[in-house]
Amino acid sequence: MDGSRRDSDSYAAYRSVAGLGASPQEFMAMALDSLEASLRRADTAIRGQSLVEKADALSSAGKLVEFLIGLSGIEHGQLSDRLASIYQFVMTAILKANAHNDLEALADGRHAVDHVATIWRGIFDGVAEPAL
């Protein structure tokens, strides 16, 4: 799939959120929350030596990161480029964690996602953090 098709598909998915009753800000908060949850699940699975659960959690996390990378390319600029770099870093952490059960790489990826999510919530303070 070429880059322009992927960008247009990601943008269409992002814009369709209004039809689901969520604002784009709420949708991004949900995506980041889901990513954080998938990375926590992967951590627990690696520690418990559950390869199937680890693979499932990291697959979900990878799909969410791919989506976020696609969104970061919709409007080009310094912020989008920096977000794309962060998301690429997280994807690399996911791949390392999957290939080598690398808890340190996974922790680094989780830290990056947590940081982005905290900033996101600070910018859009009307988007409440979900109860865990």
C-alpha cells in the first residue's frame, strides 16, 4: 500500500469518529489509553512467560502505533515529525519486546507513550482520564 493511500485511510478513520459519538480529542485519548493497556498486558505476559498473550498484546499495540504514525503524517510540520519519531521509537520497542522478551525496551516504549498521553490530556483537559 502506498503512503498516500495509507494517509488517506488513516485520515478517513480519524474523521469518521464524529459518527461514533466521540470527538477527535476523545478518540485520541481512547487510542492512547488502549495503547497503554496493551503495553501493560504485554509486560504482564512477558513476566508470566505467556507467549500467546504477549504476541496478542504486542500485535494490538503495533496496530495502534501504526494508526498513530499514519495520523502524524496527515499535516506535515515540526510537531507531526516529532510525534512520528516518538511513535517509531515505540514501534521499535514493541518489536524488540516481541523478538527478545525485552522488558527494558518495553518499559522505554511505555514511558514514551505515557509521556505523550500526559501531554495530550494536559492540552485537552476536558478529556478525562479513564478510571482504571
